[in-house]
Amino acid sequence: MPFETFALPLVWWVNQLPLLRVNGFQLEWTTGWMDTYQVQIVPFVANAFSIFFFHQYFQSIPRELDEAAIVEGAGWFTIYRRIVMPLSGPAVATVAILTFLPAWNSYLWPLMVVQSEELRPVMVGISYFFQLNVG
């Protein structure tokens, strides 16, 4: 499904989400993620390919490692933290790279949700640069 079909509902959805902002020395809850880094990152973190890739990679880790850790008295969280996650470094790096590259080159989504110059990604910044009248 093309991104353009669900872009406007996604904008409405992220504008309804609560956000904890730092205002001086106070924390305050506001509504809407517009013009933040979160709105550019969070909606695209979990995609179908990443979930499939992690599922396949975690299935390739031998069950004997889990069973040996259980015999040693480790719980599920300890197994995950001390065995599975250190072994899944290549999968995490692959998914991070394959998720970062489309986000770096995205144009439509940041154009819709980011207004301030310091939060604009490269592609939107380049288009604003070419619109400047120098002369």
C-alpha cells in the first residue's frame, strides 16, 4: 500500500498522542507530536520486514543455549538480556541500517509534520535551500 494513502490519517493520529515536554525545570504533558523528533522516528520503527527479520533471526539461535541457561537457574529476562541480545547484534545493526536509510531520504512525511528548521531532515532542507532567492 503506498504511503500517500495513509499519510493524512497518520498525521491526525500522531497529533493526538500525548508528549512529555521539558519546560524550564518543569515537566508538562502536551498533546501532539508535531514538530518533534519522535514524529519522524516512532511511526516507522516497527515495520513488517523488521519483525519478520527479527523473528527469523531469533529462530536461528539454538534452543540449547536457552535450555542450558534454564538449568543454570536463569529466568527468561536474564536469558534475553545476557544470551539472546548479545547474539543478535548483527540483526539489530541490519534492521537499524535498513530502517535509517529510507527515513534519511524521506521527503513527504517530514514536509507534513516538521515546521522548524532545526528538525528538518536533509531532503526537506535541500528543497528549502533551492527555494531561496539569492540575488
